[in-house]
Amino acid sequence: MELNNIEKTIKDIKNLKIQGARAIAIAGIEILKKIHEVSGFGDDFEYMCNRLEKTRPTASPLHNAIEIIKTKRNESVFEDLLLFLDDAKEKIAAHTQTVIAEGATYMTHCHSSEVVAAFKMAKREGKNFRVIVTETRPALQGKITARELMDAGIPVTYIVDSAASSFMKQTNAVIMGIDSIREEGVYNKIGSYMIALAAKKAGTRVYFLGNTLKIDRRKTIMIEERPSKEVIDLRTLKGADTKNPAFDMTPWSLIEAVITERGKY
């Protein structure tokens, strides 16, 4: 990464062109690697760590990666973290194969590279299945998931978020990604909790996939509030108090298991 691309990358993280907790962490690590190559672990490095922490505050992998880098402060830590993220994705996909069955239908929400990798691995192993993909308002990240699955030859049914409960009876399991794993539950894209509630009512199991860098030990977590303009042109709804939270929390009581690179828990 060139220094003149750093500002563009930070902007892309904030504007969701780079999205997903794993992808955000990778982009942040690459930025810090370049800063370190130029000026070491000095003031410029500390400044960039603080900037990156504020880009997407709910997602924990970037925060945890920064803490690891600041603690170890050695030449290899950047590549070690990047290798871990790649290796963990493959291991998570492998562990998820016990959940994905021939002829089944699954539902997913938003875009998770780890979830997509699991479905792609199942397809390579010869399993035939279908995935119901929610649009994931307001930024429609579900379109990215749908396109990647379709490109892999996996049949996709694309639905609006509010139709999730209507399709739950034909869903064998819900498989979603993770932004943060905390004592109280799993934080993921807004709407995940609503889908998990619908799944519980229908007797459908809910699985969340994510690497262990997503374990969040911070005392508190801030739910990122995105710009209202992502939801609606405010000129058409003058005076309204428009809210756009990016994430919600699904409690452990609604979750069958979390699957990490270490296995299913």
C-alpha cells in the first residue's frame, strides 16, 4: 500500500466500500504496516492507530489487531496477523461443513467473507443447497453476498429484510457473520437480532461464524450510528428524527453455536 492510498482506504472503510469486520481489520493492518515501514512505531503510528479505532468502532477485530501490534511491536506482527486471518477463514469454513447439508436451504444476512467461504467450500465438496440472502438495508450489502454465491454456482433467493420471517419455515438454518463476540451476545449487522427471533419462533437453528479476533473484551461497546442520508433523502421527510444504527446484539439464548477457527461452541 502506498502512502497516498492510505487516506482513500480510510475513506473507503467509513463509506462501506471496504466492509465486513475481517476486511476492515485487514485494511487497517495494511495501513499500519506501511506507516511502520516509513516511520516505525513512533508518533505517526500512534496517530494512525487512534484514527483507525474511530472508523468502525463496533467491529472488534481491528481494535484487537491494533492492541496486538502495539503490544508486540516487532517486524513480523503485521504478516502474522494477516496470515492468521487467512488461515482462520479456511478453518472456519471447514468446521462449518458439519452444518451445511445436501439439499438444505440456508438464510444469511449482510456480507461476511467467512460465511461466503463456508458456502463455497460446501459447493466444492459437491453439496447442492440453496441460500436465501437478505438485501440488508440500507446499504444493501446482501447484494455482494448474493453475487459471490451465484458466481460460485450456488442457487440464491434474494429477499427484502422484512420478509425473513415469511421464509423461515423453508430455512434449515440461519448462518451469519460476526462483528463482535461479547459476554452478552453476538453483535452483527442491524437486523440480525430480528432474524434470530424469527428463527427461534420457527424452530430454526442460528449459527454465527467469526474468528477469535472478534472476541471483544472491551468494557463497553459503542453501536455505530451511520448517516441518516443512507436511509432516506431527508428533504422528503423534514423534521423526522431519523436513526440508522449499523449493528444490533443477538443474545446467547437465540444462538445454537458460534463457529470459530477453533471449532463450534
